Amino acid sequence: MSRRQRLRLVLVLGSLIAVGPLTIDMYLPALPSIVTDLSTTPAAVQLTLTGTLAGLALGQLLIGPVSDAVGRRVPLLAGVGLHVVASLLCVVAPGIGTLGVLRVLQGLGVAAAAVVATAVVRDLFAGAAFARLFSRLMLVMGAAPILAPTLGSAVLGWTNWRGVFVTLAAFGLLLIVVAAVGLPETLPAGRRRHDGIAGTGRVYRTLLRDRPFVGLVLVTGLAMAALFAYVSGSSFVLQDGYGLDEQEFGLAFGAGALGLIAATQLNVRLLRRYTPQRILVSSLSVGTAAGLLLIVLAVTGVGGLAGLLAALWVVLAASGLALPNAPALALSRHGEAAGTAAALLGAVQFGVGALAAPLVGVLGTGAVAMALVVAGGMVSALVVLVVVVRPARLAAVDPAVAVVAAH
């Protein structure tokens, strides 16, 4: 593959990966205004975020095997098309129930982009080449959450929350054109799987019988739950509780995401000296301590907004170290079924994460509710790692997998 072809592939796949974080995060600054406009409650609005994550989780389980059977392009174009239709319907959603259902459909469509992008890299590259290309794509994954709320805030500067979904629909349409023109089929007919539902079920059963794998998957999901507790609760805490406007919230949210990205890049250097197991234990320990401190600061009010944000950003940085290494250790155990293992990992990651949003809503919209769920996710992840996974007993991870995870 020439340098020009590789660059085009990175741009196309980067666009596919970006649509997920944009769909999840772009409307976050508008959550309080959606509560008012649709005459609903913060908990109900947070469930629309849960719907997107649930769609992502279910979609990965379904689309992964389908793309292995029929190729990459058809599921991709169909999924992004579903995302576009759901986004346009969100624009005219009359109530919170309809909006919640449509967000699930958006998540299903986004899942196609996430699964296919990963599968295409796996189809075309292996070893160090795989690691290098995937690391570039992970930078896109890290930058998109920073840009999404800020872009959402910019859109809200000239329109209302419905305009955010117009923007998402327009991006989806552009993505269909880009994928149709710039992404050829990468899975030849001779390499497609034809063992049907029964064969896929057998692979899933094998994965679920592997205790360390299941534990690492749960660790990833619980760490993601802590992250999404922040994602779902921060707009209410920072805007309603501390008086930030939509633009100021976008900057604060972006600063936290920047810390997460910095941690993922620090992980590259740390992996040269330490094992993924050691980094994972250390990061979850720091994240747990910061989460418990977050509860104290939220209850007492000591340190004000600055103290709250500082503790949150430490949790995010710890997540930036934990989230790459837990999947790397999990996937290194099942190279013979990497695609299905990745689909299961992604499903649990977003499925468990999806539970955080309504839990924050049930507990309330204040800083204490968000802090309890954030800290609960980190504490639970550390307990599962120590009790279920027992990281000291894990075999060394493949260096190529570790490099991919680090980015």
C-alpha cells in the first residue's frame, strides 16, 4: 500500500471512529435545555444517553459477526444510513420517549462504524503495521470527545438542541459518501465465515468460560461506567450547580478529556518500563483514591469548583491509563477469535457504562450523586481486578497489542 493510499485509509477510518464520540457527546451541553423544552426530568434526559450506549453495545454484538459473514461495506453503509435517519427523526422528536428510542437507533448505527473500522484494520495489517495504524486512529478517538461538546456548544450558539441532530445527520451523510468512494471491500469472499449463529454462539461460550477474560471485560466496563457517570452528570452539575454557561461547560469538559488523552499517550512511555498488569493496578488504585476524595469534596464543598474539577480530572487520567491496558490484556488471551472477543468487550464496555447515566439521574443531579457513581465504578473495577482477574497470574501481553492499547 502506497503512502497516499495509507493516508486516505487513515482519514476514512478516522472519520468512522469519530462519529461515535460525536453522537454520544455533542449534545451534552444541551441536556438542561432539553429538560425544559420537552417538559421532562433530568433523569429521563440522561436515559437518552443510556439509550445510545445500549444501542452501541447491542449493535457491536450483532454487526461484528454479520460483517465477518457478508463483508465490511454493506453493514457499514446500512449502519451509517440508519444513523442518518435516526438523527433526522431526533430533530422532530415530540417527546422524551421518542427521543430515547431514536437515540438507541443512533447507537445501533454508530456501532457499525466502530466495528467495521476496527475490522478493516485487522483485515489489512498485522503486527507492528497494525499497531502503528491503529495508534493513529486512537488519537482520533481521543480527540473527538474533546471536540464534541465544544462543537455542540458552538452549534447551540446559533440554534437550539435540535440543530445538534441536524449537524449529526449532515456528518453521517458525508460519511456515507466518503466510505462509498474511499473504502473498498477488505474481506474477500474466501475469508468470510459461514458457520452461522451456532458457530458464533460457540465462540461466545468459550470466551465467557475464561475467568480472567471475563474479569478484565468487567474491569473495562466498570471503568467506563465511572467515565460515563461524569459524562452524563457533568452538564447538570457544572451548569445548574456551579453556574457555567454552555460554552464554559464545553471548555471544562474538553480540559478533562485532554487529561484523559495525555494519560493514554503517557501510557506509551510507561509500557517501555512496566507491564500492562502493573499499570492497570496502579491506575485503578489512583482512580479509586481520587474517586473517594471526590465524594468528600462534593459532600463538604471544600475546594469549590476548582477542587471538584481537579479530583474529576485525576479520575479521568486514571481511566486514560486503565482503559487501554485492560482490553489489551483481555484480547491477548484470544487471538484466534479477536473479532468476536472485541465485539463482546465493546458490548460490555458500553453496556455497563450505559447503567451509569440513569443511576446518576436516580440519585439526583447534584455533585454528590455524580461523585458516588464515579467513585463506585472505580472501586468496583479495582475489586474485580484483584479478586477475579488476579493480575499477577496473567501471562505477559503481546508487545504489539500493548502498543495498540497505549494509543
